[in-house]
Amino acid sequence: DLESHLQRCQQLSVTVLTDHQDLNNTELKTILNSTAPQQYRIRAKLRTYKPQKLYQSIKLHCSKCNSLREVPDGDDFDFILQGSAVTAPNPELHNTSWYDSVTWTTQDQKQRKIAIHFVKHDEMLQQPEDTLLMIEGGTLKEVWKLTKRFKCVIPVRSTEDDLELLDLSAPFLLQGNIKYYGCKQCSTPKPIKSLSSIAAEQRPSWEPTEIAQVLGIELLQYVFIMKFTLVDGTGALNAYLFDY
């Protein structure tokens, strides 16, 4: 894996870190005094790399405002779901022309009210593996159970007039084991009924980019970022790796 590979690189006295066999080696001091962009071949030692833990290299990037944010952990999502469950589902928003609703009350002490809205296509429910559904009042465990059976899951809450997305600190969409997030700065969330336009398509594919677009969400992309410090005795150079 990459982590053991990097440690191995640190142990080697000299490592060729770039290719360009047609170029002569250039000292880091020369590179630091040059103007970018240029192409060089170097021989250098890897002094340090960050982050130390590989999973910390994964960030969320907005291509519109170029911001980076940490990937929230499951506890953050669970906390937001618990907060949204305080508002009971609004029965007036159930069973519309484009989704069917099922509700029940949990048997535990809290007696939570849960509503699941199954989006229809041509007035029919699709196969589970093709279905988009919206859930109100569910826990993290319940949401993950649904993602195993259905194509897309969107956590929502009721207002007086329509269903709405949760706080954008939470994923606005879950597909399989992937959580999709929106940029808080660049998104202008639209009412959930905007999804009915996709449901009306001949073959709704429920692609995350299309869902994000109709809901007014600027989709964040998962990126891999690392920083390496390279040394060769003449100077130290920071190299950054940034990839989707």
C-alpha cells in the first residue's frame, strides 16, 4: 500500500521521484530560484510527508469556489439525523402524484415517526435497484439499511409546504456506500419537488450529478491530497499531490 511504500522511500538514501529520462538532474536550489512552469528531473530524498494517516488524505473539493473541507464522519451525520427526527413528518405531504409514502411509529421508548417516500415513474414504482426514495425521521442505521436495497436515498424533513434537504453538513444523497455532499457556499437548495422533473423522464437514471443539478446543489468531489518535502542537500522543496 501507499503508506508502506512511502516509509520505504524515506529509508532509501536517494530516490528518483520523477521520470523524464531525457533531462539532466537539476539541483533543488536551482528549481527554487526558477519561475514556474518548468520541467525538471531531480534526485532527492523524501524527508517528510503529510498527512501521516492515509485516510486523512481524502478531502471534499468544490470546483466552483475551490474550497476544501474535511469528510464528515458518521457521528456528525447521525447527530443531524437525530435533530431532524424531532420534527414529525407532515401527513399533508404524503402520497403525491410523483411519490408514494409509507409511515410507521417505532416500538422503542422514543416512538419516532418515520416516513419513507418512494418516487414513482409513469405512476408506477420501479424495481428497488432503480428506485430513489426519501426518508424522514430515520437513524443512521436505518438509512444504511435502505442504501443496501435501493438505488438512491435522500434524507429529508417536512416543512409546511414541501419536503426539504437537511443541513448541507449531511450528505444530500446516498448511493450504495457512497455519500454525496454539496458545497454550503455555492449551493442554493431548491424544494424537493424539483426531483419530479427527473421522475418524469423516459428512463430516470438517478445520476448524482443530475440530482444535484435539479436540487440546486453544487456537488463536492472527493479528492486525494498529500504534501511531500523533498531534500537533496542544496534545498528543500514541497511537492503537492492533488487528484480526483
